[in-house]
Amino acid sequence: MGSAQEEVAIVDRDNRVIGSATRAEMRAQNLIHRATYILVFNRQGELFVQLRTMGKDIYPGYYDVATGGVVLTGESYGASAARELAEELGISVVPLTAHFAFYHEAPDNRVWGQVFSCVHGGPFTLQAEEVAGGSFVPLALIAGLAKKHPLTPDGLLVMERFLHERRR
């Protein structure tokens, strides 16, 4: 899991870097930061949904439709996405498709996110500190999953917008 002392890029409401802070400071002060969200599909078009561990610093025990995490100081969104895929799922080389950036604000999380997708059917090497488990789920079942289990609010926003833009 990301160290509470790792340096995170801090941004303003216009997504301009204004400094850095440790992950612990960013969470404690609810600072606006950057994060990557990677939708991992298999060749059948099913989405890998993961269960977050109880040790996560935000949304512990929630299901998440995206792999990803905070962008470190001096790191690009693309580099962060590649790093997060390697750390959380053990995927070292895979082409990423960039989709859209968005801003999400909640009482406990203010984040500028960049959404990517990739195709990889596994097998995965799950990072035990961050990912408790996961499986591929048909997109048509994601809404039903959200009714039965807590999904990360920012991940749910990502999925809704991704599906909306795909229909256009």
C-alpha cells in the first residue's frame, strides 16, 4: 500500500500543480490531488472489479471498478497509471488508452482524475496490502453490484461517464 510518507502532487481546482504533501497530510487536510483510474477489461469486454483491503486509507473494504492511485510529485498521469498497474495487479507492459479527465469532490476526497483503459485477461499478481480479491464482471452487471456492495464513489462516477461516452 502507498506509504503515508510518499510525496503526492497537490493541485488547485484548475488542476495546476501548486506543491506537494505526504499522503498522510493530503488525506488529513483533504487537499486536492491527482489520481489515475485504469479500467481493466478482458477480451470479452468484462471489467475487472477489485475488492479493496481494509487497510486502505480511503474507502476500505469497498469494491472498485478501477485500478489506480495517487499521482506522485513529479510524475505524469501516464507514468502513474503504469506504476499502479504494476504494483496492484502485476501488469508490467500493456498499452493504455487515455479517455478523459474529471474532478470529483466529496467530504473526504477531492481529486483530479485521469481515466485510462487497457485489455488484459490475467493472470494477475494482486498486491496483498491493497487488493483483497477481484474478478471480471460483465458491464451489464455493474449497476446491480453497486446495489449490493459499496463501490468507491469516484469509481462509480468514472464508470457512469465511461459508459455514457461509449454510447455517444
